[in-house]
Amino acid sequence: MAKTLYVGNLPFSASEEEIRQHFGQHGNVIAVRLVTDRETGRPRGFGFVEMEDAGAAAAMNALNGVELGGRPLRINEAKERGPRSDRQGGGGGGGSRW
């Protein structure tokens, strides 16, 4: 099985390949996804690394707090995101005026 790790406080200059190599020292990296801003395309300073279970645990223990590009990494197991609420409609609570 595979686990997905949240990796925070990444330097904005980090590349997917650099992260793959960094985490690959601890196990098989299946995928790397660095998050970028939708409007500007700039890195947001965090991403996700998918690894096999044993490698993910080893990487989390070995790399959490370790500096990369002068910034201490924050690593933990990614949590599934809940359903997003419908942002249309404005809501102010209460009942209808009609």
C-alpha cells in the first residue's frame, strides 16, 4: 500500500525532481506533486509525496524538521480532504422571506 505525505515549508525554488531524490533516500517514491497558485502559477511552499508505507514512515521520521533550502520541512501523513461546501448562494442562515 501507499501513503501520501504532506510536505510543508518547502523552499519556493524546490523542484519535483529535487523532492523525489530527497525522499527517495528513504524508500520508493511513487509520485510528487508541488502545489502552485492557480492565478500566478507560483509555488505555494507545500506539496505531497506518495510513497510505499515503510518508506513513508522512514522519510517522515528522518526528514521532519530537516532543512531544505534553508527552511525546516514539516512532514506528516496527509489527511483526506472532506467534501467542499457549495460556495454559491451566500447564506445568511435563517428562513426565506417568501
